[in-house]
Amino acid sequence: MKTLLLIINRKYGGGAERVFEIIRQGFDQSEYKVVVLYTHQKIKLPRLVRLIYCYFKVVYFSLRHNPYIISGLHEENFLAFFAPTLKRKILSLHNNEFPSGVIGFIHNSIYKWASKTKKINLVTVSNGLNYAYKQKIPNFDSDVIHNSLLEKNYNFDKNLFDKNLAFKPKAMNKILLVGRFVEQKNILLAIKIFTVWQKENKQLILTIIGKGPEKEAIKDAIKINGLSDRIILKDWTSSLNKDYEDNDILLFSSKIEGFGNVIIEAISNGLYVFSNDCKFGPKEILFPCRNILEELKDDYISNNLGTLIKYDIDEDEVIIVDRFKRAYESFVRLNNNHFSEANKKIIYERFKTKNLIKSYKNLLEK
């Protein structure tokens, strides 16, 4: 039996961690014996010490088992790149982070070398992310494999879809935001957007789920805007099924994204999405036929999956909030109720698990 080593930071987390759980499950059912190395150890160690410790584990395992390797995120890709195995390696990139200085030089050099190495394949999780890396790193070369859904979380009622039933309009009053409490996720902007929205609809409730260093700033923003009874703050959990089921709309406000897993998870659970057109991810999910580099001519565009709002990271937030306000007003005015079961079908077909597993297997075995 073939041995596959997966290297990722932790078991639970954002999009990258979910993808690796999907890979673990998918390969566990095949001809591979799967072993996972989580680089964030239970015992807290200084970053460099932890990296060296994990590298010795990778070296020991590689010399003993000569495994295929799939890694994700930068430190983990560094370990995989230097692992002494003769089998193929896949280094996957999931975000737009480009370190500077010496770390940035090492980061760019590794991916440049990996692009030329026959036994290594690079994978980016969106066409936009692939483009971003090509602009930063000379001769960068990667395959694009979109993230997929954990199918055990997917509740598609095929019989209901086939009957093509007309659904009664939903109230669409419960809004969800999921993300780490960090600047990149732009949650303070989302609170400003909700502050304007709730003036249009006094029934709106926003649930924010996550954790991180901006938690106190988020609490302060909620209090300052007098929204303590309208915004629910919840700690992040590895299982969000109930939260998706209990809400109607996803609000997505990130400054940058590698992909945006939460969008496909939300749509697959019947939520309508309001997202800014950040680089990169939302446009590929909501409007896959549009050019990822083409800026929106209108302030917002909509379909039955969601509404994409024109966005520039350097723009005045007042302008961005106003666009979200007008997009929401249009949504309410047109009674824009979507056929959630049909949307589940669309997202499921595009991002189903077997597509991701098949793509990774093809790369490993080529």
C-alpha cells in the first residue's frame, strides 16, 4: 500500500484545514495509507524550535516510509519541500500572504524552485490566487484545484429538487458572518454595513462567529453602535452546521481571500450571499463565467446565489458601505428570494468532494 503524508498546521480551522480533512477522508478510502502531521503541537514551543522539531519528524518519517506528500500553508510547504522522499510532493497555497524581507525571499525562492522541479507540483485554490502568485514570483507554475465541500455537511434533497416546487418567500432576517477576528476578515466593516442595513429592516439579527486578536475591538464597535441586542457574538467551533441552518444570509467582507470556503458552505446550506468583490475568490464562486481580473462596471451585480459588490481595498469605507446599502435595498425591493435547493445543486456539482480528490490523485500519480 502507498503511504501519503499530509502536513498541515492543525486539524480544525479555516479553508485550508477543511480541505486537508477532505483529503484525509478521501484518501483513507483508497489505496493509500494516510498519516497526518499537524505542525502546531500541543506543547507550545517558539516558532523556530517548533519548525525544527517538525522537520526532524518529517525527515524520520520520509526516510522510513518514502511517502507521497501533500502540504498546505507556507511553513508546512517549507517542510515538505525539503523532505527527503523520492515520491511526488504537492505543495498547496491557500492565501494571498506574501512575506517581506528575508522570509519573503526564502518564500519566493522555494516556490520558484518548486515550479521547476519535476517531482513537485504546486496547487493554488483559485484562478485569482494563481494569477497573484504569477505576478509576484518569476516562472511560477501551479495547477488550480478549487476547495470543495465536506459532503457529510451537505443536505441536498434530490427528490425535492426534481419536483421543482415553488417555495414560499423566506423572511431573510437572520444574517451570518464567519471568520477569524483579524484585520483581513474586515469584520469592523461588516458591522458598519449591518448598522445601515438594520435601519432598513428592524427585524435583522447578525450572528458573528470566530475568534482572534480583534475580538475586543469588535465588541467595542457593537457597543458604540448600540447593537448589543441585534448582534450575537459567538466563539468559533469546528461544526457550523446548526448556525448555517439557522440563518438566511451570509455577509462576507474580507479584504483579500485565497478562495472563500465559507461562501460555498453557506450556499450549500441555502443561504443567500452578500460579498464584496475582494481579490480573489468570491467572484469565481458566485460568477464563475466572469473574468477574475475584470472590475465590476456596476456597483453591484446579483444572481440567485448572491450579490457581489464592487470593492477596492483602498476605497473610502463610506462608499463601500453605501454600495452594500443600495444592494440590500434592491434585494428587499425585488423580493429576491432564491430557490435554495437549486442553489445547493449548483454548488454541489461545482465543488463536490470527489472532484478535489480525483484532482489530487491525478497529480500524485502522473
